[in-house]
Amino acid sequence: MSAAAGAALERARRRLDGLDLYPRPVRVEGVRVVVVPLLFRLPRLRRYAGYALWRTILLKRPPGAGSSDDLVTHELCHLWQGQHRRWHMLLTYGTTRYRENPYEREARWAVEQTSGPG
């Protein structure tokens, strides 16, 4: 993981630490941030700029050079959700439209609540 990705992950962790969404803070040990632009050319992933898997955040562009701290925070929130409600989260993604998905709403809310002024 690049130094920029590690720094972005740490900033996202600090942002989420200010929220009380789950009983334990988000764990970032073993979490990787990987930039894989080719993955986001796949038809089902074209509309996304980032994607979260178990302990990996996949980004279309590098942090600081196209991927914002807000995006890294959003994806790290999904890892946090998975650390607490993995199976429910998977079931919900399989049965709920993206915009109405409560986990997507929560991740968007987390970014809004922790964004700086302006």
C-alpha cells in the first residue's frame, strides 16, 4: 500500500472514530487500499469509484490524485459495517436497491457528519 493510501486510510479511521455507530471502533489492522482502475471498467462496476471487500478497499484512482478522503471514508465505513453485521449486510445488498440500501445511506451519512465545513 502506498504512503498516500495509508495516510488516507488513517484520516478516514479518525473521522469514523468520532461516530458512535457500532459498539467497537473500526479496525484498520490488515486493511489494504488497492488502486485497480481496470476493475472499474467491468460493466457492473463502471458506475463506482470505490468498492469495499472484507479487508480491502478498491479504488479507481489513487488517494489524493482522483480519490477523495470522503470516498475512502465511505468505503471504510462499509468495512466497519461488515465488522459488526457482515451477514445482514450481504443479505441486504442482495435484496435492496442501491440508493435505498440502509448501509449505503449510513455510509453517506457518516461522510456528511465528518466532513469539514463548507
